[in-house]
Amino acid sequence: MSKIEGLSGFPEYLPNQQLYFNHLKELIASSFESAGYCPMETPAVEKITTLLSKGGIDQEVYAVHRYQDKSEKTEAELALRFDLTVPLARYVAQHYSSLVFPFRRYQIAPVWRGERAQAGRYRQFYQCDIDIIGEEQLSLEHDLEVLMVLKKTLLALELKNFSIALNHKAVLMGFLHSLGITQEQMIGNVLRIIDKKNKISRETLRTELTVYVNTIQMQSIDALLDLQGNNESLIEYLQHIASGHELLMHGLAELQRLLELAQLFGCADVLKIDLTLARGLAYYTGIIFETTLGDYPQLGSVASGGRYDNLAEKFSKKRLPGIGMSIGLSRLFAALVANQQKTQHASPAIALIAIQERAALGTYIQLANQLREEGLKIELYLEHKKLVQQFKYADKKKIPFIITANQQELDANIWVLRNLTLHQESRVPLPDLVLRLTS
């Protein structure tokens, strides 16, 4: 018999891992909702023309078609979504008249990309997105709220050692303009190379850049790549070089304002200006940011986002600016589950009701129903097994409590409650069971 294997890049989890994964999703959703973001769902499948409206990764899109399609079509019309932002753009344009702006939404859902599967990178993975979409305008304060929510969400996940790298599109674009690099395609090529600075050697980076820049321009880019310091010193550097360069001055002014607002929003301590941060500059129009974890540097960015001037420009004549961010839950989960012992429970149940007297099955069922009506998660063991085997079952699944009773105890309306964590056992009247299980 051939070895049974799942598809590479399409993760699936054991029950204890799935419970932990779901727990993280719930924490993230709770954090998002605490700031007033509304849950939203979009279909896994969209029209290909919709998905490719922003361009960029058409070679990574999974097309979808009906297996028994007898039509003469040669090209698929549908595909799996590769992110949650393009479907959001379609959604906002389609439901514009029914939405209240600024429109705050969050979505936690899988996306699919035809990438080469490797550690921390998948073909199917979960993204956790929030976005605020404005109507014609959206104040800069919203950018800081998104950063604040990101910080609070990571803290809710018990991640404390993290930093958020911050930059502004106009800063990098203005810097290149100041060097005489103004052609749009040339700028795009230079920025794509700079964006690889942490993935390739400096020598390789310089070799690739010399195709597009001259020696003097390369010296200035080298100086920017070597630049270090705190936020204040980097702002001073920009002030020194920005004079006379309108785009650079605009980016500097917004970056300074963002840092001032960060104090009010309580996230200044995790923001670190990185003047070489260049992610997604073809898409974003203002602030851009990436989050890295000090305890898991090998993961790279686990959350990122930025400001965009017009979310739905391909679908609507309305100007709909926005700010958004995305947490890569699947990548984050892979690191947490590998490094932390938080996946021991293989059941959501707080207690297992073990059946000691088979003839009294109805009484055990009645107890399970009563406890469930009180909001408790209760598992009822229905296999015809000895009591010791039922106890072993609960222990393997790390269920915290076992409830059982013999006939004499059933007659007295008394239940035996065994705490598997503390290895303690007590006889409890039915009215006290809920209190003991929730205390």
C-alpha cells in the first residue's frame, strides 16, 4: 500500500492543534470586535477578472472550473481568492449604497496561492484582516487606530516581544526622486530590489541595483541602507535631505504626524521607522508597515498593511480611501505550536460524563443536557467500556474533569467529580456541580 500523504502546502491539524488554532482565531476576532470592526464574509471563489483587476500575481492564482463542464470554453472564468482585499474592493463597490462610512470590517478566512510550499509558507493559509474604508476621505487618525488594534491583538495572543517597522510611500519615492530617479518603471524596479534587502546579500543587492542606477545614486542608496538610529534621529535625517523635494516633504510631514498620534493611541513603543521598508509600494499610497517577532525572527513578517487611496477604483467611480492590515495566522500558528505547550487539549469539553451504571443511561444523559443548558461543554461517553477505560480516554484527551456515579450515588442524587489536573476527587450534589466546574 502506498504511503498516505496530504497535499503539500495545504495544512491540516490534529484535534488538539485545531482547538488551539480556533482559540487563536477567537482571540483575534474578539480583539477586532472590541474596536468596533464588523465581521464580513466573501466567497472563496471570485471571477478571475475581479481577482486580477489589481494585477500582480496572476501566475499564482488557482483557477476553478466544473469537472464535467461540457462547454467549449477554453479558459476558466472563476478562481480561488488569493487575498481578502480584492474581494473587499468588489464587496464595497457592490454594496456601497447599503454601507455606513467609514466602513469598518474584519475577515478571518483562508486564501489560496500557487506558491512553492516551504516552512512557514503555504498554498492554503488563513489571513486575519481589518480595514477602514472612507468615503472620499479618511483621516490620518484611522491609520493609528489600525496600528493600535494590531498591537493589542498581538498582546492578546501573549506575544510581547515584537516591533512594527514603519515607513511611508512618499518618503521612499521622494528619496528616489531626489536622486534623479523619476521614471515610474525604473522606480518600481529599484524598490523591488530594495525590498529584498533581508533576503539577499548586500553584494547581490548592489549588483542588481547597478542595472538601474549610476555610481553616485548607488552611494546614496547605500547610505540609506546603512542608516541606523531611533525614530527621532531618522526624522532629523529626513528633515536634512527633504528641503526642496515636495514629495519627500509630504511623506516626512505625515510620518511625523503619525508618530505624534502614536503617543495618544498608546502604540509608540512598538513603532520603529525603517526608511528602506518598501513592501507593496505599487499598491499602497501612504503609510506602510510590517511586524516581526523578536522570539521568532525566522518567520519574517507576521502582520503587515498600509494606506491606499482608492480601494475600489477598478469597480466604482467613487473614491474610497482606506487603511488596512493583515495578520498571517497560519504562519504564526506554525511557530507557536512548535515552540509552546498550548495544544494539549484534544476536546473542547470541560468534563466527561463516564457511565458507570449502564442501566441508568437516561440519568447520565439527563445530567449532560442539564450541564449543557448551563453553558458548559460536556462530553458523554457512550461506548460500552469499563470505567477504567473511560478514565484513560479522558486522560488522553486532557479533559479536565470526569463526572460519574454508581447506583447508590445516583439514588442520593450525588455525583463523583474527579479533577484530573489536581488528582482530587469529591462527592458533589447536583446543584453544586455547575459551581464546581466553573470555579
